[in-house]
Amino acid sequence: MKGSRKGSAVISPVHANFIVTEGEGARAEDALALAEEVRERVKREQGIELEYEVELWRANESRKSTTDDANKNANEEEDVKSNGKEPQ
């Protein structure tokens, strides 16, 4: 599918495992749609279900665990500043 395009997203003509966006108006939506098109085609033609190698985050998904982790780290850093000891 090298060179296949959906909106501003295109599969690299050099390396089929890379989806790149072109132009200032590039949209993640186009890249995700193209990735799904690839997954569907591989499943249909080869019977192989591809998995994303990277973790995808969408704006409407909860990031509570990441926020909690960040707050914990900030509190631990403050403990170190206030008493000079590493958190346990």
C-alpha cells in the first residue's frame, strides 16, 4: 500500500510501516483512518490481525492514571525538597 493516501496522510513510498502527514493542515484523523484501512486490508487479504506498535491517545479518552502518576511524582519531589530525604 506504499503511496496510498487518505486526506493529508500518506503511507511512505519508501517504508510501508510509516504513515506521514503532509502540509500545515495535516490531521491525525487522516492518519488514523489510513492506519485502519491498512489493518482491514491485511486482515481481509492475509488473515493477519495487525496491532499498533505505539500507544494511541485520543482527546476524548481519560488520562486519569497519567495525571495521578504525575501528581504522585510531584508530591515525592516536594518531600525531597522539604526534608532532604528520598521518598520510600
